[in-house]
Amino acid sequence: MSIMRILAKDVAQAAQDLGTDGMSGGAVEVELKGWVHRIRDMGGVVFIVLRDRSGLVQLVLDKDPDLTLESVISVKGTPALNGKAPGGAEIRVHDLECIARAAGDLPYQVNGDSAKTGLEAILDNRGLSLRNPKIKAVFTVQATVIEAFSAYLRSQDFTEIKTSKLVGNSTEGGSELFEVAYFDRKVYLAQSPQFYKETMVASGMERVFEAAPAYRAEKHDTPRHLNEYISLDVEMGFIDSERDLIELEKGLLTYIFEETARKNAAELALWSAAVPNADAVSRSPTVSYEEAVKIAGAESAKTGGGRIFDITPEAERFLCSWSLREYGSDLLFVNEFPRRYRPFYTYPLDASRTMSFDALFRGLEITTGGKRQHDYQAFLDVLPKFGLKAENFTNYLTLLKYGCPPHGGFAIGCERLTSRILGIANVKEASLFPRDRKRVEP
Amino acid sequence: MSIMRILAKDVAQAAQDLGTDGMSGGAVEVELKGWVHRIRDMGGVVFIVLRDRSGLVQLVLDKDPDLTLESVISVKGTPALNGKAPGGAEIRVHDLECIARAAGDLPYQVNGDSAKTGLEAILDNRGLSLRNPKIKAVFTVQATVIEAFSAYLRSQDFTEIKTSKLVGNSTEGGSELFEVAYFDRKVYLAQSPQFYKETMVASGMERVFEAAPAYRAEKHDTPRHLNEYISLDVEMGFIDSERDLIELEKGLLTYIFEETARKNAAELALWSAAVPNADAVSRSPTVSYEEAVKIAGAESAKTGGGRIFDITPEAERFLCSWSLREYGSDLLFVNEFPRRYRPFYTYPLDASRTMSFDALFRGLEITTGGKRQHDYQAFLDVLPKFGLKAENFTNYLTLLKYGCPPHGGFAIGCERLTSRILGIANVKEASLFPRDRKRVEP
């Protein structure tokens, strides 16, 4: 039984049996297993805070059990109400077994304030830092994000797919690909499931999603980038424009936020975080790229900042503050991106603009998406304009040649969304085992 | 609206409105979008079978629309009952638009019998072969397997994790690892999330699962192997022995089978397949490795086969037939594997045997699992017996040094389970974009 079930059920039972200040009389006995989070020896009485997957509870012992912090123990005892204990209750222990004694030279202070630990120490000691309740909360929330992402899309008739992460050619953006020695040839780690999710739409599944790793061999080290990240990918057929995708993403984010609020209130509280409600999401504006640059420029001018020519990270922050002030939502969508900023397969709006969009949330781009070119001849025609050769796109051309519906999709960066929900400064903190230019351990 | 919703709702409505043999009078109009699956020109009347993500429906036109197979069309029409049409209904079309015309040189016959197409043709033309309803059904079932796997484990308080697929060292089984050029160093594609899922158990999540790619650089090309596969991984803390894991897997498989039967009756029918019911799963026996070798040997002798010394693929088939005959279940568990067949971190039962198991289903091993060594000193002691050096296991040693509970887990090969559910001979057919020694396209 977990701590939270004990607190929810057996303590209530104990309170009924014993009265609100009642000491245990043996009426209820519980067994708990977990980690020694804190030890306080008051002389005569010893308090231990026990931690399991569900939370923390105070144990009361009448003699020193000679334990080290982080040891794994099993205890039997009777619950009792105690307004001064965390959670309002404690367990009076009459039986304790040490299952796995932790060495005394703990290299990371699990029960400390994680905000006071540097990022490198947190990541170097990942197995231990993840035991800190506030750090663990990041990944409880992330699991909810992934679960809600999947559940919402299934409710909209989307099918989950699992596509290969090894691709045979490097025609698109070769410089940002990691090379894999694959028997007697070279292949590459997929930057995104783009071609595969489009293939699945055209194969007749029409609506597909995938939550899987994606790889970018980018050399820069910023609080926004990971070389391996979880891409929450969506693709659907029979859309008219990117506006259909923006509507889908609004519904999807609303559900993700609602589920996070419903399931992870304790985790949000640890980060002093709150998610936008459905109302706020529905108010989120969509502005064109051109408008967005103007808005960001005006915001920058107000604060005495420099001119804005592009949707830079700084502009993303300005746009979110503007949206929050004007619409009560720090989520917004920027569409109609110029041709030059989008991949060749992006569907044109006109000669210079595309049917594509970004989603910005709390100052950070969390999504890129758009309608794709589905017409065989138009695709062939656009390749030379990007300096590309048809012979390197035979898979794409086969996809489009035999009946491909209008379609489009988007990808949400899972670590970025998680970090924005909780207010985490560096996206690496929202990756269990982050990979950057220097880090491949643990 | 999808075909199946039309058939379920509007046709019933049409039947009410129009009588069972009623021709449409315009009372109900539907719009459908999909692919031209089949065309039959009867002179005067043209029948088209339209395919969308949900199924097939017959369209009736009074003139030849000049379409090619696999073109994407949009139609408006009125549904009517017709006992001779597939699904018992048809759509009398009064408006048809061709959205994306397919070229006439279709290299794969989508509406043919997929059983008559060779595996290479199916995989070379993956984008087209996936349009075949029977082939598509494989991945509808696979999506259910993954969904049910996740849902069941969440119901048992497991948390979904996403771990890195890039590992910095090759200490465990280096010869079967794919090497990745990672900036100025070499890293490897993870063979399994073994270390990471153990880390997450010890980090206090206690119960975790992951559905993600895993990589084996094995050179052999068999109907049982993929170089990239989807590993359905489970790990849990506070177990006594591998028997706890076998019980968990029985519950998990029962739920996966129930959900497949409930959601994918049409897909199972296309493959003439059925899943075991809860009763059959509960009857599945667990036999020790030693017993299993004897049983397989006796079965082999009965059929005039050779002697059996080991759980070979042939022995797996014998064991499943035996289990089906004796227990009415072609699922069984083999536990107590000898030390020499298991990784060094497997928990010992005694000097020669381990607390580990395989699950065999319909003649194929679908799972390997076991309890892991959680004791720091015992782990240190076992390394030299396997010719391994402690200095190469610093991450593992840190994991065990600071309070690691008894734990264990298992992994189900997703493509293997899918193929056994449907009776697919080669596991490559149960991978959307399979990778083998020669294939990295499409």
C-alpha cells in the first residue's frame, strides 16, 4: 500500500476509530515500504520522514533505528492523526526492517531544496536527484502530458504509430543529422517522423500520432535545445489549411492542461505552477508572421529594447506578454510564415507565404506545424527552387504519385511543454536523461 | 464523417426513412472522402468501392467518372440498403470530386490478396501495401496492443517514462551495438532501457513502463528478428521473485487480449485470428527451465524429432503445443533459467539458477524478464565471475549503493506479440518500416 492511500483511507479510518487526538491502540495496522527521506532524533523519540512513489509520511519510533538517509525500509505501524506532521498524520512504528542500506557518502542531498543545486550537479547525479520530490514531479507531470496527448487524439479517431528512427538518406538537412554505422553502410538518426507520418496519412490511416525520440545534431547549447528530445507528433488528412491544425492543437492543449490540473495538483503546487484553463486557451489569438513581427517590435520599443526583424527567442517572449495582456492568454499562434523559413514541402499560401504556424507558450515556441504539399506536380516543381533534386526524393514522390489527400500536422516538443507548464528555466531539466554536446551519461 | 459511422448511423436512418429496399429520396445526404479501392463498370451503372480509415463502402454512379484506382475522391450522396453490397448498404452518388488523381502505373495491387504478395514486394512498396485493409489491420491491432499495455500498467500505478536511446558506453554486449557518431565521440544505440528503468524504480517511481525503440546489431536474418524493434518495457520495485512478474504479465496480457477482441473484431476477422480469453491466460502454466527442456524433448520424441538440449525455437513450438494440449493455453512461462543464459545482473535463485523467465506464446518467445540484483556487494562480487570490471559499471554501482529496493521487470517484443496475435509468419510484417541488415528504406 502506498503512503497516499494510507493517508486517504487508513488515517481517516484511524481517526474514526481513535478520535482526532487518539494514539493508536492497534485497531488499524499498515505496512509501508520506501526510502528514508529525513531523520530527526529528538532523544527518546525519533522521527523519520518516509518517501514512496506517492508521497511523504512521518514515522514515529521510540528508539534510534540506526539508519542512513536514502536507505530502503519496510515498516509496520498504526496511523494516528497529528496536525503538526506533514499531511496531518503519522505512523507509530512497531516493526522496522532495513531492506537496502544506503552508503553514508550520499553525493547529492535528496531532501534539500533543488532550486539551490546547480543544473550540472542535478544531471550528474540523476539517479539521486530524481528522488527529490520536486524534481520527480517534473516527470509525473510529463507522464500526464504524454498520456493526455495520446488519449485526446484517440478520442478524435487518431491511431498511434511507431516509426523507424533510422533513415537511409540525409537529403533533408544533412548537417544536423547524427550518423549511425549500420552494418556496412551509414544511416542517420531521424530528425522527425515527418515522411513516415505523412506516409501513414496517405496509407489510409488518415489521422496518426507518435510520441517518440527525435534527434538534432545541433552544436549550440542553449536552455531551449536538446540533441535528443521527445517529439509529440500529429498528422491528419483532409484539412483545408493550417487553421484546422491550430484548432486541433487548441483542443489538445486544453485537454492536456485539464488532465494535468486534475491529476497533478500536488506536483503543480511544488513548482508554484498553474495551467491555463479552457477559457484562456480558447481566447488564444492567431496572428500572421508579419503582424507578429510588428507586435514584437512595438513591445520591444515600449521597454526600450532594440528593433525586431524576426521571431527570435526575445520576440517570442514579447509576443506572449502581449497576448497575455491583450487576450488573457500567454498561448498564441503565429501563422503564414514566409517561404524562406519553412521546409520545401510546406504548402504555399501565396508566392511568399506558407500555410504554416508556430505555437508560442509562456515565452517559448512549443510547436511547429503546417499543411504539406500533397500534389505530385507541385512538389516536383518546387524542388529546384530549393536547390534540391528529384532523384533524392523518390520515397516522397511515390507517396504523392498514387493518391495523397491534402494533409498537415505538427509536433509539440514534450520537454518544452513540460518546462513551460512548470516554469522550468532549462529544458534539460525536463528530460530524464538529457543528451547535449557534452553529456551522454548517465 | 467516416464510412463506418455512415454505415452505423445514416444507413439505419435511411432504412427507417425509406424502407428496407428504399432508394434514396434525398431525405439523408452524406459526404465521404477516401480512396478508390475498386471500380466495376457495368455499363449504364458504375460501382466504386470507396475506402477510408474506417472501412469500405460501395458507391453507385450512373456514369463513368473516369477515375484511376487509389485516387482520392470526395463524394456526396444518399445511403440506401442493399443486401448484395459489402456492409449491406451503398451510397448513391450525385456529386463526385477528384481530390488527388493517382497515376495509372500503380506498382502494388492494393485491392489484391496480400497473402499472394511476397514479403519483399510488400516492404518495398510500404506506402502502398499499407493501404491494403488486411495489412493495415496489423497496425490497428498493434496500436491497441500499445494502448492496452499502457492503460493496464497505469491502472496498476505505473508511470510512463521516456529514456535516452543514446548510451555512452558499450560494456554490456558491445558486439551487438550500433555505433553513433556523436559530435567528437562515439556513443551507441540502446539495446534496451534496462539501466534506465532500474534507475527510475530506485529513484522512487517504483513502477515504470516505456514503449520505445530498441536496437540490436545482430547480423542474422530470421522471421523472428528485427534490428530495430518496439520494446514494451516494465520494471517494478518491491517484488519477491520473478513469480510476481509472471502474475503481472498474465494480468497485462489478459487486458491486451480483451481490448484487442473488443476493439478489433473486424481486424481479427481479416486474419481469421482470435485472442485467448482470460480463462485460458489464467490456466497458462509456469515450468522451470529444466522441466521445459524435458517436456520439449518428450514432445520431439513423439513426433520422431531429434533430442532437445535447450529452449531452441523448435523447443518453443513444442512447449506451446504441449501447453495447449495439457492446459488449454498456448501461452506458458519458463522460469529458473540457468545462470549461463542470463545477464550478470540477474538475481540468483541458487548457485546455478536465476530468478528469471521467458513467456512463450503460440510457438514464439515474446518476453524475457527477471528479478535483478539490487544488493551493492552482491553485484560487485558477481562482476569478476562474468569477466567484467567494476570500473565499467560505475553508473550501476551508484544506482545500487544508495538504497535500491528489490526489483525486476520484463520486456515484451511488440512486433512479436502482434504477429502471434494475428498468426503472421514473419515479424517484419508487424513493423511499419522494418529495419534489417539490408533494408533501411523506405
